[in-house]
Amino acid sequence: MLDMERLQYRSQFVLGPDFVDRLTSWKKIRIGNDKCLTVHPDLKTCQAISKGKSVTLLGYILDPNNPNDSDTDVVNKLSHKIFNGDEPYFGLTYDFGGRWILIIEDGKEPILMNDPGGLRQVVYTEKNSTKEFWCASQPVIIAEILNLKMDDDAVRFINSFKEKDDEYYWVGDSTPYKEVKQLLPNHFLKLNKGSCSRYWPDKAFERISLDEGTKKSSRYLEGLMISASKRYNLILSLSSGLDSRLLLAASRKIKDKISCLTEIKNYMNVEHADVKIPSKLLPKLGIAHDIVESPTEIMNDRFNDIFHKNVPFAHEKWALKAEVYFNRYNLEMVDVIGTVSDIAKFGYDYFIFNDGAVTLEKLSECVRLQNDGFALTQLERWIKEIGDIYNYSIPDLFYWEQRIGRWASTNYLEFDVGWQDIFAPYNCRTLLITMLSVDAKFRIPPKYTICEKMIRNLWPEVLSQPINPHRGKGSLLKRIKRKLVRLKQNITN
């Protein structure tokens, strides 16, 4: 039986001028001469040091081009390039997948960066408000160290959002504390200066053909699945949807090393397409299938207390699921999920932007927060910070940095008490850039042509069962109706 207390702040870290001594069982790692890293024992770490320079990894990192490489192999190769070259080192990470944080001490200005989707979450203080610079997985520990108080406007915002949507999340780079911000995807921290800067997009991308995008994307996705299978016991969350079906197709070469999980949600029964389709498909492919029913209440009060203390304003619905997975898999499985893919698939309703204009009002409409002053202030700051994004789409970047960087990153952090870890194979910058480089007409609903071509390229047999058959005509009519409403508004205006 696993020790329940081990779940407190599981797989989290704190970086600051001192070690957090009260966290007695946590690992203590020095970064340079004056930075102290305090790490939960379940968060994997790896460090390469040479002549006062270092590369420190928190989490796990995958190289799809060298799937046999371990974390140590990846870090050693990366550190060799950083220590012996003058080129910008952000680009050296673009091929990597996984869920990771890198702290690079180059003898000049140490930096911290995380994976493309920001799925290994980082929050930080602003030096002009706290004097000392601290980073952590979430703001509670920092607030306790610095005796910070929650911001009334932030609390009002999140409570109001919670009433509208049970998958509420923070917007912009906000947290419950004015002094603490979240590191958004495509940004990095300068640890001496205590400041945040954007590093991507760093150049314009070139359009590529559908065939080229399909082949390269397929190779990367398959390489990431193989690499992860060398490290972990993988279980793929499979529905009747497109994203998980593509991940299943990318698992052809490791089908003997992976199993699948299907959740029967409260509104489903065994005849629902998200249950029925995987149940028909997987036996034909020879892949084990576990069906799990959604819980209705927390069974262990202590688990619930820990869950809600680990992340401020944690989600009750995810606490229920996390407890089921904790009890069922004993932190021995890594969940494989399709999050992040929508960055390349018009994650927000593309009809909102059908006239080409991107405004604060449209962005706030995407997150259904048009009338919230706190949210509008945060989103306005995000728009002003964007700067030169070359020929990238602002709506795509918005989904990347807000929906994935905020909603998904918190989701992952909460589920660190339910799974050994979580793996989103689409969370690879080169893969995302490749898919985004394909003409938009091949990335939009209802066909999502590039995804279907990737499936046919990787494992066409997984299409022997239909994708989302329950969403057929009704969903298409709904999309057409939204478009007509938008067109009518444009004519009126």
C-alpha cells in the first residue's frame, strides 16, 4: 500500500536563494553558487556539470530521433552542445518531447525554460515586488515562504469562473497572488535578473506540402511513442475521437508494450461510442483494454485534503478521477493523452476569426469571459506582449499559451497524485511547427485531413472503426449555424 503522505506536493519543486528546510525528505540540488533547488523525491532529476556550468533537468525528456536515449543521455548531449558552442540553445530543445524543465547555468545569465506546452508548470515571483526571486510548481509554497496574501480581485475572478465552467482556469499569466506569475509557453526566465522573456516564435515558418507534413509528423509522433515506451508502462486514454486514435496509430511498433484505458463518464453507458468503439477495435489489434467507471464521490478524505492543498483552487471533478487512478494503478502507469494536438487544429472556434481580425473582444469570447474585468486586463497584457510573431497565427498562439499553457498545465499538476506521470506525445515543438506549416485547410474540421493521413500512414487498421460516429450530422449542422451567425454579424456591422 502506498504512503498517502507521499502525495503531498508530489513531483513539485521550489527554486530560490535558500533550500526549503521544512521539506525534510526532498532532494537538495545547487544551481551555481547561489541558487537552491528543493525537489520532491518523486520528481526525476538529472544534472550535467562542467567547469562551473550546468544543465539540470526536472521531469523527463524524450528524443524521438534517438528513442533509446535516457534522460541522462539527452542531458549530456545537450550540455556538450551548450558548453562547447555559441549558438542560441533554445533551438537545441525543439525536437524534444516529454514533460520537463531545464535550468541552464552557462556562466553568464542562468535561465529556466520548460516543455513546449508548459505542461511541467512553473510559477515565479517578480523581483520588483518580492526582492527575492523564487520559482515553484505552484504558488502556495512561495506564498508561505514570503507570507503573501491572495489578491481579492483574483479570488473573485476564479470563483466567478468556477460558477460558469467546472473546468475553470487562470488567464494571462495570473495566479491568486499579485506577486506571483505563471511562466507561459514559449517564454523563459532569466534567473539573475528575475525577469521573463519570449523566445519563440524566433523566425517565420515555411509552408510545406500535406505529404511532407504527414511524413515528418508521423515520424516524430511514432518516435516519441517508442521513446516513452522504453522508460515507462504506458496506458493510452482512448475514446472514439481523432486525437487518441492517431496516438493509437503511432503505437503500432510498441503495441505489445502499451495498454488502453476508456473512462465511462457519468452521462455514458457501455453503448456510448466512446466506450463501444474502443471495445470493438482493441481486441482486433491485440491490445489490452481497461474500462473505468467515473466516480461520484471521494472515498478517502485525506486524499481529498492533499489534492486541494497541492494546487490552489483545485478542481473537484479531477479529484474524483485522480483518486480512482491512484487506487487502481498505484502510481505505476504513465497516462498517454491527446492534449496539445488542438494547437495545430484550430482549438478555438475558427469561425470567430473568419474575417481575419483578432481583437481583445474575440479572444475573450473564446474563453467565454467577455464581461470580466480581471480577465480582460490579463488578456490585454498578453496581446501587448506578443510583439513580432512573424507569420504565425495569433489565434493558434493564443490557444497554445492560454488554453494549453493554463488549463492543461494545471490539469497535469493536479493529476500528479493519480499517475506516475502524464505523457502528451504532441508536446514537441518540431512536431507542432511541422503540423502548423501545412496549409490551414488541411487542419480544420470536419475532416482534419492531415490527422487522417497520418493515421493511414502509421497504422491504417485503426480506422476499421469510425471516428466520433455520435457527432456526425448534428455537430456539422452546429458548426454551419455558428458560421451563419458570424457571417450575419459581419454583414450587420
